[in-house]
Amino acid sequence: MSMESISNSMFSCLLISFLLMQSCYGTDTISQNQTMADGETLVSTGETFVLGFFPVQDSTNRYLGIWYRRSPQTIVWVANRVAPLTDSNGVLTINSDGNLVLLNGTKSIIWSSNSSSTDAQTNLVAQLLDSGNLVLGRNDDFSAERYIWQSFDFMTDTLLPGMKKGIRLQAGQTWYLTSWKNQSDPSPGEFTYKLDNIGLPQFVLRQGSVKKFRSGLWNVQRFSGFSVMNSTVIACTFVYDDKEVYYSYELRYSSILSRLTLNSSGIIQRYVLNEGSSDWLIMYTLPYDMCGEYGKCGPNGICRINGNPICQCLDGFVPKSKVDWDALNWAGGCIRRTPLDCKQGEGFIWLRNVKLPDLLDFRLNRSMTSQECKRECLKDCSCIAFTNSNITDGGSGCLMWFGDLIDIQEYHGENSEQDIYLRMPKSELDAIQNQKHKRALLILVIPLVSGGMLVLCFFIWCMLQRRKKKRGVKIGSDDIELPLYQLEAVTTATKSFSVSNIIGEGGFGPVYKGRLENGVEIAVKRHSQTSGQGLGEFKNEVILISSLQHRNLVRLLGCCLDGNERMLIYEYMPNGSLDYFIFDQSRKKLLAWKNRFEIALGISRGLLYLHQDSRLRIIHRDLKASNVLLDSELNPKISDFGIAKSFGGDQTEGKTRTVIGTYGYMSPEYAFSGKYSVKSDVFSLGVLLLELVSGRRNRILDHSDQHLSLLGHAWQLWNEDKALQLMDKCLKESSVESQVLRCIQVGLLCVQKLAEDRPTMAAVVFMLSNEIVSLPQPKHPGFFLKDSYTTASEASAEERFQTKNAVTITVLEGR
Ligand SMILES: *[C@@H]1O[C@H](CO)[C@@H](O)[C@H](O)[C@H]1NC(C)=O
Ligand SMILES: *[C@@H]1O[C@H](CO)[C@@H](O)[C@H](O)[C@H]1NC(C)=O
Ligand SMILES: *[C@@H]1O[C@H](CO)[C@@H](O)[C@H](O)[C@H]1NC(C)=O
Ligand SMILES: *[C@@H]1O[C@H](CO)[C@@H](O)[C@H](O)[C@H]1NC(C)=O
Ligand SMILES: *[C@@H]1O[C@H](CO)[C@@H](O)[C@H](O)[C@H]1NC(C)=O
Ligand SMILES: *[C@@H]1O[C@H](CO)[C@@H](O)[C@H](O)[C@H]1NC(C)=O
Ligand SMILES: *[C@@H]1O[C@H](CO)[C@@H](O)[C@H](O)[C@H]1NC(C)=O
Ligand SMILES: *[C@@H]1O[C@H](CO)[C@@H](O)[C@H](O)[C@H]1NC(C)=O
């Protein structure tokens, strides 16, 4: 080596060391004549990542890899995936060919970066960057554009911020995730998550060559399978030009780490790690749910996660094999009821909000308009569906499908709409048109008929459905298939409605525990025969809850209608209701802090679903401890939808002259003027959070001492900086201080006086589950004092299971 290059390299060394404030042989770099032996590591400058040798479970093999410095050790990259070292004599170095190489104890090359640079092969350095990228470059020209090799181009099972997942078109280079074989073998396993750039780009998870999950097609704004790509934590980009097509993401906060990982059972998960925490939280999992499984419903089927069952045939189609379909074996899919004949009058029906079918047999023309697209599809007898390829500005471009439609899924998110037009023969179009008329008529009729009539209609309908041997009823304009139970079965299950089986008393009648012949335990809500009162509520509850499906909502199994009997059959919750625990001196000890925090999160998620994610957006209006039931694992389930209201479109609040609800949980605007909105539910949730922490009811009439309700008490302690004193003493040992404080603060934010100050449920869930966010300071809570309210009776302290004493207060307007 000449003097010049030596002085040159010394200069660069000095420069680097000056820049990085580290010694020349800094801990994040290795230069050509250095080695890194097993036991030694490189640590990136910001101390985020470590490069070193690591063992795997149940094996003596060792690998070179990169992991997060913060515990627990989480491997994000492996060099010698397929060529393990069998002992700890491995050494990493840069050899004279200019490659980063891993040598074993006898100096054989086990793994090489295999870079094919033709530059001079001297004076190279490898550096572990703080992004987790291990890069190799010339010491005198060490810039991102000139790296000779980088580990980010050879990702293993983890996508880190800044990595690109996709294709570099000219070079034919692909970047994709491959799973490990298993926990003790990092060599490429069966699963890959890779960009398919055929027609419109989409990411596809495969097991071998079998598709397991698709992200949905890129429609210029997003992947149709993802409602939101960006989140509060992550900013995503998707680059789609004639050089490169790739997905990549960055973190919005430096204090949060995040990674996307494909595990060895083919599950993709996005994890986040908050500062100061050592537990990676799962942000989401893909496939997201059963409907995410590729082709779940077979050809021409559509998956609706809230459907019962989840698979249905597209309009105009019927199951290929009725027997299989009824046995919930959907793989065979559906066929047309009436074949297309390409005669006059064929047209399209509009299917909204779907994950577009897979591109198996298709044609794409980016310059056509929607009209041209429709004409073009009609012209070709084998074209069965079309849509826009670019949804910007009302949509343009033409994507046409031929053959069967595979992997269609319906969404409910706000931001996920992508529509498709399905070709139908004339006869089907006419039939669908008729059906619509009938439904429209029904929507008109239902509110008009009086209570008794309604029950009669409903009853006849049930009977008809039953005669058709189709165990289900259709209600209103919604396609709700609700199983019907025979009165005999329910009578037997509840031992002839024995008094000893009563587990609760609702406002509209008793609730019985029962056990069906097949051993399934049920809760039967029997609407009292005499009172015409609960009728509207009955209908309300049936329509609302049968369309809901969420793990934090109690599940309606079916109904039973016979003569004057009308009953709702629910899943049975062995642990009763939340108030049964938290307000009872001995039982409260059974719910440790961890359980309570999980319960708080569960209720919040359930409410978020009601407000935002369910098909009918719903305001519950009577959220309280006694309406939260606990299953055998203490998972909370919101129940009692008797007075819930569904709201559509932009409408987010309503007004009623009859204020129904429960004292202590009612927001001031609802109690005083009958105005209810999602924010009145948020208020109730806030009360519930404070009750969970304190083990005290927010009763407003029993505070002879200083007019202080629970809210007032919490607010006072908060202002005196003594909020922790609110906590129930029985939680002392199990509590996590930061979580308790967070719960109190979120609770206080929820019960703020002005509805507009209160957070949305999305914010509540986020604030509860993310330690990183610094919360706003709560303002004065909205509570009202004894004297301002005199017309109501107090909610019973003994209420269990269902609304026993739903306080009914009629507030006259103008008061
Ligand atoms: C190193 O690798 C070579 C080639 O794979 C092999 O023959 C040799 O036994 C290995 N040495 C050790 C110590 O593992
Ligand atoms: C490097 O290239 C050689 C020959 O092209 C190949 O046999 C070897 O598997 C490659 N090694 C790696 C780690 O890619
Ligand atoms: C590496 O070592 C060789 C011989 O030991 C020497 O000739 C060469 O100059 C060294 N290279 C660097 C970059 O220090
Ligand atoms: C992991 O896979 C290897 C083969 O690839 C197998 O020999 C080993 O038993 C597996 N280990 C576990 C824990 O499944
Ligand atoms: C995500 O947010 C970033 C900026 O925060 C923006 O540049 C980017 O376009 C957004 N991505 C998507 C897919 O909306
Ligand atoms: C992969 O992730 C899923 C979901 O968390 C988990 O059930 C499964 O056990 C994981 N597989 C492995 C091999 O860790
Ligand atoms: C796409 O559609 C336009 C407008 O109809 C037409 O001029 C063009 O030839 C089509 N391109 C292809 C490749 O079919
Ligand atoms: C999508 O459509 C918009 C509006 O017509 C247009 O500006 C944009 O260039 C289109 N994008 C692509 C990729 O075709």
C-alpha cells in the first residue's frame, strides 16, 4: 500500500472519528484489516442496534446477526442463515476481494456478502448504522449512493424502518420477507411476503407457492385491503414508478421502535416498543381475521366478518354445493344462478367497499374512463366485472376480470371504499330490482305498524322462515340471519323458567340461566308478556345487536318467539357483571390491577367498535358497570342494547325528550337537555374508568359529605396532585402506578363538562394503550349536584346483570 493511500485512509479515519466522536476503531465499524470474533460486537452510534454472534434455541449452532440493543434480544437480521457456525470460533472480516466474509475456525468462508464491485478492493469499511443497516463501502467515499453492499437489500424475516419491500425493475432485484424455518433454524422457511407486480401491485403472503393472504391491490392511494396505511406512529410510503415499486415506512417518534415480522407459522405482525418498556406490543396481525385468509369463501363468494356465517355468495350466485356450503365448507364457492347469455339487457350491479378480487385473469388499461370501461366489458362476453384502476378524483382507468372472482372481502372502515361492478344477466337484474323495492317498502312499513302488529308480523315471519327450514329470521332492511330457538327447548333449558334460574332482572323482564341439550349455557332475556312497554326496545335490541360482532360485546345467539313470548338468547357469562366484583368488599380482591386494566381496555375497544367500526354506528346510551359482563377469562363484554341508538352518515348526535339512562353515568348535556352523542357514551366510560380504579360507585345522592361525587372527589385529588389516593386500597400490591395514573387521567378527560373537550373513543383506546403519548390536562368535570336534580329516583345498589332500575326522567324542553 502506498504512502498516499495510508495517509489518505488515516485522514478519513480522523475525519470519521471526528464526526462520530469515536475512536478510529469505533465500535460501530470494522475496517479491512480488522476482525470481529465471536463474543465481540458492533454497536450502532445511537445504540439502537447490535451486530454480533448469537445462539439459537435447542442447538449449538451460532449465527451472525443484528438485534435491538434494548432487551429482550430480538433478532432482526441474520447473515449466515443457511450456513450455521458449529462453534464459537467464527470471525467476521473484510477480505482482499472486498467482501464482508464470515470465516469459521479453520478459516473457510462460511458466508460472503458476494458484492460484485469492480472498484479497487482496498480501504473498505463496514459500519452498522443506527437504522440497523450493515453497510460496506469505501472509506474515502462512504455515502449511501456508493455503498458496495448493504444488509437492507437482503432482509430476512423483519422489515425495519427505511427498508424497501418491493422490486427494483431494471436490476430485477427483489426485496421481500422470508420466515425462519423455526425458532431454532433461521434458514428460509416456507413463508414469503412479496410484491406481486402483475397488473396492479399487491403484496402476497405465500406458503411455498400457495397464496395465504393479499394486501389488496394498489389503487394509487392505498392498498384496497388496508383502510389506513399511516398511523400516529408510522408514516408509510409506496413508490410506484418505472424504476422501482416498493413499500417502506419511517417512525414518527424517535422514542418508539417498530418492526414488521413474518414468523415461522406464516403470521405477519407489526410490533411497537415504547420507550422505557421492554414488551413489544402487537399493533396488528395479518391476516387480520378469518376473512383475510386467501380465498376463504371460494370462487364468487364474499367474506363479511360480521356475517353469520361469514361467507356468502355474491348476488346472483348460489352455492356450488349446497350441502358443503351448509356445512360451512366454503372452498367450493358459488356459481351463477342464471348463466350470462350476452343478450340484450345485461348490466352490472354495484358492490361497495370490497377488497378487489385477485388478479388471475384480467385486463388493465390505465387510460380508459369508467364509461369506456363499462362499454368494453359489456362488449366482451367473458368479462364479468370491472372497476377503476385509479380511484383519485372520482376514478379512472379500467380493470376487467374474466373467469371466477377469488378472495373478495367486504369492509366497514370509512376509508376503505373500493367498488366493483359485477355483470348480471337481465333476469337477475330484474330480480334484484324487485327485492330492493320490497325492502324499501319494509323500511317504510316497520315504523308505521304499531307494537302488536309488529310482533305479529315478526312472528309470522319467523314461522315462515321456520317452515322454509331455514333457521333464521330477516329483520328490517338488514340481512340479519338470526337463529330461532323453539319454546320447548328454551323451557327445558331454563327448567320451565324456574325461579332458581333467575340470574338477573332487566327493566323489561327477568333473565334466566339455561343449559341447552347440547350442553351450551345460555342467558335468556324474557320480555314480560304483560308490558307493552319493552316492545320497541326488544326490536331495537334484536336489530342492533344481531348485526354486531366483537369480542367485547355480548353475543346474541338467537331469539325465541312463540305466542306472546318473546325472548332473546345470549351467550352465558359465568362471571356475571363488573359491579358484582368491584363494589363488593370481598369480591373486589378477585380483580387485580392487571385484570382491571385489561377490562378497561376491552370495554374501550368494544365501545370504539360500536361508535366507529360496526356496520350500524351505535351510541349505547347506558354504559355502566352492571352492563359490563365478564366471561370465564374475565374478558369484558358490553351488554344491554335496549336503549342504544344507531346513527348513520354524518349524524353523530341526537336529541330525545325522554331521557333514559342511569344516574351517575349520564353526561350533563344528556341529563339536562336530552342531547346524546358518542361523547355522552365517552362520559359514561370515564365514570366507569374511575369506578374501576376506585372501587366506588359514582352515586350522586349519597354524599352527605361536601356534595362530593366520585367525579368531584377524583377531580379534587387530581388538582392536589394526589390522584393515586383515588385507587382502591385492595389494588395496592397489584397496581402499576403509571397505568393507574393514566387510567385516572383518561377517565377525567372523558368526563369533562363540555362534550367537545372529551376525546373520541379512538383517542381513548390509543391513550390507554400507548405509554408514549403525553396526555392533555383534563378540564373541570361535568357533574351535577343533588339540588339541581330532584325528579329522579336513585339507581339501585343491588342491580345485577341487566338494567333493573333504568331511571327514566322526562325532561321538558325549555326548562
Ligand atoms: C469450516 O468450513 C469448512 C468448509 O465448510 C469445513 O470443511 C471445516 O470443517 C469447517 N471448520 C470448522 C472448525 O467447523
Ligand atoms: C456467493 O456466490 C457464490 C457463487 O456465485 C455462491 O455459490 C454463494 O452461495 C454465494 N453466497 C451468498 C452468501 O450469497
Ligand atoms: C492490511 O494489512 C496488509 C498486510 O498486513 C497491509 O499491507 C495493508 O496495507 C493493510 N491495509 C489497511 C487498509 O490497513
Ligand atoms: C427446526 O427445523 C429443523 C429442520 O429444518 C429440524 O431439524 C428441527 O427439529 C426443528 N426444530 C424445532 C424446534 O422444530
Ligand atoms: C403518510 O404520511 C406521510 C407524511 O406524514 C405522507 O408523506 C405519505 O404520503 C402518507 N402515506 C400515505 C399512504 O397516505
Ligand atoms: C406466530 O404468531 C402467531 C400469532 O401471534 C402465534 O400464534 C404463533 O405461535 C407464532 N409462531 C411462532 C412459531 O412463533
Ligand atoms: C386503452 O384504451 C384507450 C382508450 O379506449 C385506447 O385508445 C388504447 O388503445 C387502449 N390501450 C390498450 C393497450 O388496449
Ligand atoms: C390517477 O389519477 C389522477 C387524477 O386523474 C392523476 O393525476 C394521476 O396521475 C393518476 N395516477 C396514476 C398512477 O395513474
